[in-house]
Amino acid sequence: MEVTSRIEARPEYLSYEAALGARKLVEEIMLVKPGEDVVITGDTASDARVMELTAQAVAAAGGNPTVVRYDTRPTVAMEPPGPVAGAVARSQVWIEYTQSYIMHSEAFRTAMAAGTRYANLTGMDVQMLVDTVGKVDFAGTTELGKALVALLEAADEVHITTPAGTDIRGRNGDRPINLRGKPAEKPGETVMLAGQISWNPLEETQHGVLVFDGAAWPPNELGLLRSPIRMTVESGVVTAIEGDGPDAATFRRWMAAQADLPTGENMYRIAHWSLGFNPGVTKPTGRIVEDERVFGCVELGIGTKGGWIGGAPWVAPAHTDGSLLNPTIELDGEPIEVEGRYVHPTLVEICHRLGIAGY
């Protein structure tokens, strides 16, 4: 995976700041209560320090931490070993740091049906924990997310363009707009890192050109993109994948391989549109949890669609995400963002209060 190089995470590196991030994650986001069973899963590609700090924070909150680590699978959404599936199915809270995450697997669906509160923090390292959780004003970022949700709920047509060539439209209809970075308040609830809203416009209305130019993952060979991936979208389905560089060829081959597997007919379907706005993420890093939340970015997912998004869900062999940089977003013809900078007065005012550079 192509990722931004970081300082080696020695035991003392950012130790105080990371401890604060773990505490905020456990107490403010996952809302761990005394006596709750909390399972923390990771694979051999996960940052062991993050897992240990999270377990310590759970213990400090009065919860019962259980850390489960296993081998790194070749791709996402594969079924985990049986003991892993059993552990998460019997948890009240499940925090996943696994690089090859098992969200969208049958084990995931079973755990959600059993009522666990789940967070997908795939690939999170110490620097990410500090930048995207520890340093972030959670309440302020949530306020910005709610403002974006309100604007999208009041609009029908969404039109997104980027300097790299994206030009795609969709109509929201009555689909819900989901604030993902919120506290885990309900049993069976999936929450994500602060700084993202997600929805899926009516599939038959999604048409245009989609260009990933920030990051895309999986496949494992990608991450930070060295060359853009250009796709044609017709009625919510990717009908062509093009690009002159090696990344487009890698992505095209991987998508074709997934399409040959059972349920592969759904692999080319657009699963969600998302807006990223985490103040701690200023550029792509190759780590998908951060790349989906680059401040001001747009991100789209392709493949398996979860039931929480709205509209009919479907299962594909995998799910992949890619980001679009410096987008212009128009809602019913009115811009709320121009080339990566929010211009709607409500959004500008919140960004100013949050101290975001340029506002």
C-alpha cells in the first residue's frame, strides 16, 4: 500500500497525545459504560500501540477490554476466524483496527444484529489517533456535519465537479443523509471517525464521470494515487475504468477479479457518496480512514452497500473507496463549496469558529 511516510512510533512517541485520543474515542465516541464487554480487533498490520492504548482507556472507563489479533487477510470483507466472529458477536462495543477490515462480512452482520456498537478505524496508527481524534474539537466538527446534512436534506440534485475531471450528478429523492462521526448511542449502530457524512442518491439518477485523484483502497497495491482513475457512471453503475497511469490498470484488474466471484454482479455499483471534513486531515495519506475525511474532499464507495445508507442494500465480493480532491459541490444549482473551500455562509461561519486555516 502506498502511504505517506511517518515518524517511527517508538513507545514514547506522542504517548501522552495518543492516550488522550484513546480516551476521547472510548468515552466520547463509543460511550463505553462500566461493565460493558469491549472487543478490540486488529490484524498483524495493525498498530499494536493503538490497540493497547484503547484497551487501557476501556479499563479506565470501567469496561472489560478484550484484544483479539490475527493474521492479515489478502482483502477486505473476508470472513474472520471463528473465534473472532464469536467474540465480536458477544460484545457490547466493538472497535475494529484491522487493516483488512471485516465490515460487510457475515460476521459483521451477525454482530450488528446482536446489538454491538461498532466503529471501523481500519489501519489507524498513533499519528492518526492523535490528528483525527485527540486534537479534534468533536462537538464543533459534529456541528459542521449537521450543517452539511441539513443543506443536503433540503436539496434534490447534487452536482460534483473537480479539476481532475469529475463531473457527476445524482438526485437525493427521499434518501437519508447520514452523519457518520457521531457518538455510538444505539445498540447495533455503526459509527465512523468524525468528519464524514454519507448517503446514496437514487441509483438511477447517478450519471457522469468520476475521477479518483487523491487515494483509493482496496486493492492493497493502491493507497495514495500516483495517477488518476477515471470512471464512467451510468445509472449508478461504473461502466468503464480508464486512465493512462498504472493505478487505473491496477484498479481495473482488481475490480474485474472481484466481479468474477459470487455476487460479483454488484461490484461495479456505486454504494455511497460521502463528504469529508475532519479538521485534522489536510491531505491524503494512503490510510483510507483519513483519506475519506480530508477536509473538504468528496469520497465515493463502490461494491457492497450497507443497509444503513438508505435504499435497498446489496452484497458484493468487496467494497472499495476513493477520494476526489478540490471539489466544487452544487446543490440544486447553488454552490456550497468551490474547489475545496466552503462558500456557504453557515459553513464558513462554523469553520471560522473552529479555527480552520483560510476561514
